[in-house]
Amino acid sequence: MLLKKREVSTKQRVLEMLERRLPKAHTKYIYYQYMLNRTKAGYAGERRVDQEWREIYLQQAYYLLHDLEFKGKGGLTYQIDTLLMTQYFILVLEIKNISGRVDFMAENHQFIRVTSDGRVDGFRNPLDQVKRHARFMSRMLHMRGHHIPIEFFVISANPNMIMSPRFATQPILHVSGLAERIEQLYRKHQQVCISEADLTELSEHLLQMHKPTQWIPDIQLDELKKGALCLQCNHTLCYTHGKWRCSNCDIIDNQSMLVALHDFRLMMGNHISNAQFRDFFDINSEKAVYYLLKKLKFEAFGENKSRKYIIPSTLLD
């Protein structure tokens, strides 16, 4: 049973907002563009692995949880890409979307990638990451009185990743081998370690433990563009006669106002007042904004000048 599906991370949504609102001449624009491309590639790889799970049929009771984040002692965080909970074992997955020829220097825990153009990159060892997450899961289970085998491996979502022979003894495989590896784990672990009822309770407890952090970029709000931005040319739209019209290409685009409210939510929080709406969208009429907000049918709290409207997280769904 899929207990927690994967969603676009807050970090990716903030980076997409920066792509729209940070001027291209800004000194950090290229840096955040690079971060966005990497984040999107990682998410695409995770979705590729998620597709593979749909081809795997499990008769026994299980729970599948994607994209979990836990807080540990001392403010440490543990971000687990996928967790498979069964009565026989628990599987921790770390997913990577890496292309090129990859080598592993076991003696110093170093991953090295050689790209098609000959560039050599070193990057964080995902084997150390997944082992760290497995240790966290083991400690947490023991504290709750459960003794279940913990399995873990890194899964490559990119078919263009070529692994060196050094990986032969390491817990890492291409996504195409996921189904077969799951079958191997069930053959390896045939003893029931937890009842179905306890498995349900434990999985729901992990879901309650999930505490995603809000990623905050090193950018001041006054460095970003305000208002509704044209989806065609990214210029600011003007609100006149009940319509949002681009001042550059003259297109009418009412959808951009919803995107802008979504961006406001990421920047400023999940509620907005009439005054804040007027300032952000550069509208002078309090009455016009009142009717705009009324038409959106947002939940509201407070009275008169203190009234605020709640921007839903599902605004663009």
C-alpha cells in the first residue's frame, strides 16, 4: 500500500519561483539556475524509480513511503528517498540520477564521475548516506521495541550511469534490477518479525514523524520582482477592467495571478491581507481587491482592516 506519495519539494518550488522573479542580471541567478536544474534532475530520477514500483506485485502486507524527512538529536536531519515497510524486513532506498562513468574509491569513501566530455567530478558518497539512514531507522525501531532486519541500497535511476567493477560488492544497482532485488530480499528474510497490526501502527508513526524543513534561499525580498508575471514574456501584468493584461506583449493572462499568489505564499507565508495584495500586485483600489479575493473564495480570519485570507497550498493543483 502506498502510504505517502512523492511530491515536488518546497526547495524546487522556491527555486522555480526564483527563476521567475530573480532578475537575470542578478549575481546569484546562474547559481540558483544550476541548483534548480540539479533539483529537477533528482526529482525526475525519483519519479523514474517510483514508476518501477508499479510493476512490482507484493502479496504480503507492506507500506511504501516516499520522500521522508526526520529530525534527530542535535538538530540532525535524515532525508529518506523511499522506505519499504514489510513484516519481514525494512528497505531504505537512496536514489541518484547520475550519468557518465562512475568509480568508487572505497578506501576514502569517494565517488568520482567522468562525463562524456571528459570532465571529472567528485561528489558525496551516496553509500554513506544510505547507511546513515539505515542506522537511524535501526535506532528508532529498537527504541520502540521492534527487531526487524534493515536492508539498504543505492539505486541509479539513470540508464546512462556506467559503474566501474569496484561496485560489484557494493549495495548499488540500476533501477531495472529493483524487482529482482526485492524478490531476493523476500527469499532471504522469511521470518515474520512484526504483526500486520504493528506494521500499520509503525508506518503511521513514521508518517507522523515526517517533518519537512522549509528551504530558504539567501535572497532579500526586495531583490525579487513583485506582481503577476506574464507566462509568455515574464513582464509584469496590469489589472484593468477585471482582466490581467501584459504591459509588454498585450496578452490577457488571468492564470498568472494564481501563480503569483503561489509565489507570495512561498515568500511571505500562507495568508495575505487586502493591503498586502494591493502592494504586491500594484493595485490602488481596495474595493477591486476585495472583490478579487471574494471571487477566489479563500478561507479568511479577522475583521475589517485585520482580515486576512488563507492561500491554499493546492492553489495550482
